[in-house]
Amino acid sequence: MFQPAIALAGIVIGTITDLKKREVPDWVNYGMMASGLGIAVMHSIYFWEVWFIVFSLAGLLVGYVLGALMYYTGQWGGGDAKMIMGIGALFGIPLFSWTEIPFFLLFLLVCVFAGAAYGMVWMIALFIGNRKKVLKRLSERLHTKRMMRLRIGIIIVAVLTAATGFLFPGSLTLMFVLLAALLYVAFYFSLLIKTVEETCFVKQRAVKDIVEGDWMVEEVKKGKKVLVPATPSGLTREQIAILKEHKVKEVTIKEGIPFVPSFLIAYLVTWYITHNNISVFFW
């Protein structure tokens, strides 16, 4: 079976280019899609069975839906979304008689945890490397009038939540106290993450260096006319062409975390699980 080797090669190449350039070449992703569908067609012809194609298309479709959702909500770049489609096409999703979780679906499940852990480590590393700038910006935000009101509100909610726990006996009291502490910590942690993003990810970039899928956080105007609006779902080729046509020199871009390395981690973990017969949930 060539699919696992092709998927691994594509993810490794994508990981390297994502770390170096913050992009994944289209030829890698489209090559994975074409390989997955092509192998499925050959199997269908050889075994005279259409389900190989159907299963590959099912994987491609699930990858497309998930990728589009993550792309248009500003969570992934276009390369990340296309890579998920390629992996889906290669492994497919068998639609009948599951005796175990299909590889692609298990991979997506592992991606949730691998992506969260990977993202957290990346954010911590960014904070450590830029702590002076981040803490300065965080201090400025904490002392605005709006933030002062929010902080007071969070304290009131946390105190009321903890106090509610004393109306209940036994372990419920502890649960409410822990919930109050979680609310308080989560508020400041989310604020810290947001500050790290603003400090480390938002940058000025020359138009000649931007690529399709870059996130532009400020609209570009010429007079009162908006040439290109802010693009949380990524710049299109047409929008880049408009910027170059009007000789715009720089735009404000938000760089994301290079996410493809988390796919590599998830792929290796999924491979280990499936090849060592490790049970997952009720399978």
C-alpha cells in the first residue's frame, strides 16, 4: 500500500515548508489528493469494485468540510485545509462494517489533542522569547477603563460562584470553588494568549512578499474607497493582484502558528496506535 508512504512524505515536506515559509506548496497537497483518488481508481478497476472510489471521495469530502470550516473561521491557512483533504483522499473513509475507527477519522481525533498541545507549547515559547514586550502590552491593556470593569466583573462572578458552592454539601462545595478559580484563571490566560498574538503575530509585510491565504487584519483604502477589506479567512489571489495594481507597499498581516507540524505529530501517533492495537474508547 502506497498511501501511508505518500501521506507521510507529503506531511514531512509540508512541515518543512510551513516552518520555513509559513506556507505549503499546492503541488504537495494536490499531489496527495490526486494520488489518493488515482490509487482508488486503480483498485476499483483491478477489483472491479466501485467502493474504493466512493471511500476515497468520502475522505476527500470530510477533509473539505473540516478544512473549509477551519479556514473560513480563521483557524487554519489554505495549505492546512488542503492537506487535510489530501490525507482524506489517500486513506478514505470506509462507509460500512467498522470493526475499528477508520485511520483518517482517528487521525482527525488525535489532531485535536496534538494541535492543542502543539499550539500551547508554541505560544509558551513565544511568550518566553518576547516576555518583555508581551508583559508591557499586557500591563497597558489591564489598566484601560474597559478592562478594569471586566476584571471587577470577573472577580464578582468568581466570588458569587464560590459562595454558591457553600449552599451545597460535600464535594459540590469544592466543585463550585474550583469552577470559580477556573473562571478567574481562564480570563487572565485568554487575555495573555490574545496579547501574545497581538505582540508576536501582527506584523507589517511588503505586498511583494505576501501569499494567498495570508490574514490581513487591517483594511486597505485609497481615499474613501476600500480596496481590500480585512481578511480573517485569508487573502485571495485577486485581492493580492488589486494591492499590487494600486502599488500598495505594505499591509498589516497576522501570522499564524505553522500548524502542519501538528499533523505530523498526529500522523505518527495515529500510526503507532493502529499498529500496536491500542484500543480507543469502545473500539
